[in-house]
Amino acid sequence: MTSSKPGKNTSKPEVAAVSKHGFWLRIDGTEYFLPFGRFPWFRGLNKAQLGEVELLHGNHLYWPALDVDLTLAIIEQPDRYKLVWTT
């Protein structure tokens, strides 16, 4: 009997730091900066609240308490995606 190959090594996303301009999210050893001007849903939240995020399917991030979904592609190249936010 042989074992199947192990899956991709993924770790839970971690908020590395928060500033007045945005926050850094670490995923599998890579840090991504999410500026509040570009991602306004996160403005005013503390590190613990920002850290309540799930990594789904390897590239899909979901903040259940905020009902916010983002992919790594949106974070890496936000100019390619139109994000709509209304108050």
C-alpha cells in the first residue's frame, strides 16, 4: 500500500502588522499589504478582527464576520479588478 502525495503546505493567514494606512497579511511565508484606501472594509478594525480570516481553496480569503471575499489575485493586482463599495 502506498500513501498519496501530501497536499500543498498551507498555513492559516496571519496579520503581521497594522498601520493607519493598511495592514500586512502573511500567507505561506509571503506578506501582502492591503491599503485601507483600496480595501475600505477593513478600516477601523483591530489586529484580532482582521485576523479572523479563512484561507479557502489555496487562494481565496474569506472574513466571515465581515462577509468579505478576496482572492490573492485581487490583492496582488488590485488595478485589474474593480472593487465596489457603497455606504
